Amino acid sequence: MAPELVYPYGPPVAGAVLKSRPSDFRVIEELGFEPTGEGEHLFLLVEKSGISTHELIARVGRDYSLDPRHIGYSGLKDKHALTRQWLSLHMPGKKPPSELFKGNDYQVLRQASHNRKLRPGTHKYNSFEVHLREVSDFPDQTGEQISAVTRQGFANYFGAQRFGRQQDNVRQALEQLPRRRLKRSRKSMLLSSLRSYLFNRILAQRIGLGHWDLPLEGDVFMLRGNRSIFSEALDDGLVERFRALDISNTASLYGIGQGLLTGEARAIEAQVFAECEAITRCLDQQGTKLQMRALRGVVDNFSYDYDAADQSLLLKLDLPAGCYVTTVLDHFIKLQDAS
């Protein structure tokens, strides 16, 4: 199951088909820094198509004679897409290969040494180029919704892929986590699904109550860019920074720790947690730690081109790490995923 989502600019009226072919969905992972050129970790910029990131890691491990446990990554990239992402290979005492590897499903575009392993969430942002098909109409309302996303940001929901192909990860998590010993990757995925479900419920509740354009008393804020958080009493200056997209309010990713929100912001979360007692009890038993996530995301370098004759819509945009491009698209177009 997944919560019913509410969008701040009204429901989309146009429809489109996503991922008719892998080349229709392109992603480039941008680290935001350069490898140092020395160290025990070999960074690879890899282009892949038709395989998931975990499948890629298994194949790279085989081709480089390396245990996959010694391969790091920053983000999970779509299987049905043409994507570029970074991996790190821990190869102490070994010289990098003299030639860039090229396999059936992936090829290495660049390699460089670095002194640290690549960890999840290390990269700064992803650049997307998305080609939507069968867009038979592009009404004014769709253009207005795109403009609103560009000016005011988007509701930073976790994407549907967090909840499994059948949208039943929450059910599976509640059944399996208390009773079975699971692989670490499986356990992590199920715990993430539970916390994502709660977060999406909180965000939908806030939008439904009309709390989108302005922050609430008791909010905790995240600074755009470096994702540091702070709390501060509301005043005109803080509201202006919020409107300028310099900061966003946040909600809890449920876990053990001192809750940071106060006032009405905290009351909304408390209501959602009380309504989802089975989920919070399961997370408590698993010992998850409290984190914060921005309620609003910001799109950079957003452009679009609608071709009426071809009935296609080409979108280009940059998103911070951790944001879902399908979540952005859901604000202005009803998607049918061909993959």
C-alpha cells in the first residue's frame, strides 16, 4: 500500500507514456567534486542500460575480480534507462587497468583514484533528460503547473518505486521484519519503505490542510544545497528566505531520537504516527534512528519542449540527490510507465 498523495497545484490533466525505450530516460549522476587522483579507491564513471545498480555492481565485481562488498555507490539508478553513475572499487596495492572496460550492458567512461569509498547519498545532484510519448494534448493548465513547480518547488514525496512493484512493501515489512532474519539489503529496503510511507502521509496531510506556501510555527528548516538543518522563530526574514527557495521546512523520517519539531508542525506528525501505530511500533523494535527530510524540493535548469506533431514532451532538469524525477512529473502529468 501507498498513501494517497495530494499535490499543491491541483491534479494533472495531461497524460503521457514514460520509458517507451531506455533512451527516453537518461540520467547523469554529478558528484559535485573531483576525485583526488590518488588513494586506494578507483572511481569509475559507468554508463549502463537494462540493468539495475545492484546488477551492475555484481558484474563489475566479476569483471574486476573484486568482491561486491568492496564496491561503493552513491545512488541507485533506474534499470529501464540510459544512466551514468559513479562506483568506487577498493583496490589497495593494485594499479588501475590501462584501458577502460567495455561490457555488454555497461561501459566505463572515466576512471580516477580517490582516497575514500563512495557512500550512498554522496553525489550532489542528478541531471535528467526525459522523453515522454503519446502526449496528445498540452493544455494551458499543464504549462501553468510546470511554471508553478519551477517558481515554488515541488512536494518532495518518495517515489512509488520505494513501495515495490506491487506497492506492497509496507505490508511485507510489517509481516517480515518482526519474524524473520533478513539480508541487510532486504531489511534496509523494507525499513525505508515504512519510513517513506509515514513521510508521504505527513506531507500529504500538510498540503491537504493548506500548509504549502508558508512555513508553520514549530517547523525545522533545511538549507538548500548543503542540507544542514536549523530551527528558528518565524519572522519576515525567514518567510522571505522560504519564498526565495533558500530554505525548506522538513518532516521526520521516523526513528529513535529527540523530536525536533514543535507546535502545529509537531502536532501534524503526531497525528500521523498515532494513526500508523503498527508501523511506528515496528520501526521502534528495529531501532531506526531519527532523520529529517525536506518537505519541498527545488528543480534547477528546468526546460521543456512540446512537439504537437510527434505528440511528445522533452524535459530537462537537475534534481538534488534523494529526489525523484517521477515525483516532479506527477505534479503536472499522469504517467503510464511502459517499463
